[in-house]
Amino acid sequence: MRSAYYHYYITCGERDLFFKLMHPKTERTLVIVKPDGIQRTLIGEIVKRYERLGLKIVALKMFVPTERMIEEHYLLDPDWKKNVGEKASASYKKKGEMPPSSDPIEVGNLVVTRLKKYMTSGPVIAMVWEGAHAVELVRKITGGTEPRSADIGTIRGDFVVDSYQMADSDNRAIRNLIHASGSVAEAKMEIPHWFAPEEIINYRTPQEATLYDVDMKNILG
Ligand code: GDP
Ligand code: MG
């Protein structure tokens, strides 16, 4: 189904403009290098992995988040707490353990409390990355939530040893170096939560001319 934007541009006779504005290369996603990523001095390694793919940074800042900003971030999606609570409860049961509560919302609350402590423990770096399928590709490179089971070759799989089991034993959030938006809809909510419009810079790079070149003309002299 076409979006309201599509119908608006068609009505205005601007079909080509619509496709230009909605081109996949304009997709943006939020990445936060979490406090453990900064402590492990992995900023360069993390940035390199997204950058070498062809994505570009359009906004970046370093700061110590407040608990309020973190809580709001995780609750931007009203279903997140319930979903994460259900996910966590299922993983406890799979291990043959009892979840801390039978209510997924309560389990979600526990996850949020631990995340607030973890995410406010030191500086983080928040970035907006732009490029074709930015959300999906950043997630692919970042790897699964639990480093222990994240694929080899992903950032979480290559650089951390943490597991839900260790995090639960120590009553803390799992340390997985990075937050990355989980979907385009999530990115659309998360980016304005951390960045004012004027902090995001529209600019071009020479490599984009190659990555998104349509007809590959004018290469041979
Ligand atoms: P992400 O998008 O891969 O970071 O994963 P989610 O959005 O599902 O979860 C966000 C954060 O909640 C994770 O980085 C973990 O710290 C925590 N979390 C998610 N799922 C679980 C779980 O099953 N158990 C526990 N203990 N924590 C979880
Ligand atoms: Mg997520």
C-alpha cells in the first residue's frame, strides 16, 4: 500500500520527486555506542565497520545520558516493555529457570531499570547513519542482542563475551556495546529523541556518486 506522501506527490504531479525523496539511499538509523563500547576503546572499530560498507555519519555527539532520556528512549514504542519482558521470560524458561515475575511487564520493568543504570554509567556516543537500507544493514553488522550467540563477524559477536546468564547472575543489563534502531519505524522515533533537526547535516561524499551511480557512464576517459 502506498503512503499518504505518495498520494500527495502524485496529486501534485510530482511522482519523480516522490521517488527521489523516498529513495532507499536516504534511509537513516540511530546508533549509540554504549558506555562499555567507550570503555573498551572500540569507537573507531565500530565506526569503521559501518563506514566501510558505504554508510555515512550525518550526526554525532558524545554525552552522559540521563535516566529520563534512557527511559523515554526505550518506551518510545509503547509495546517495547511487554515485548522485551516476553522475550526475557521465554529465555528464562528455555534455560529451565523461573522468570523474576510471571508478568512480562514486570520483567520488562526490571530490564528497563538495569538498562538505565548501565546506559547512564558513563559517556556514550550517539550517531545518525545514512545510506541504502541503513537500518537493516546496521543491524546485520551489529549482530544479535546477546553477544554470546551473536554471529562471528558481527560487532557484538567479535568483541564481547557477555551473556544473559552472566547479566542475570550479576543483576545487570547485558553489555553489548551498541544500540541500533530495530526498524525504520523505530529509527523515525529514536532519531528526533536524541537529535534536534539542526544537528543532522545534509551533505554529499564522493563515494556516494559511485555507490549510487545509475548508469556507470563517464568512467573511461
Ligand atoms: P537490541 O535492539 O538488539 O538491543 O535488543 P532489544 O531492543 O530487544 O533489547 C534492548 C536491550 O534490552 C538489550 O540490549 C538488553 O540489554 C535488554 N534485553 C533484551 N532482551 C533481553 C532478554 O531476553 N533478557 C535480558 N536480561 N535482557 C534483555
Ligand atoms: Mg532494540
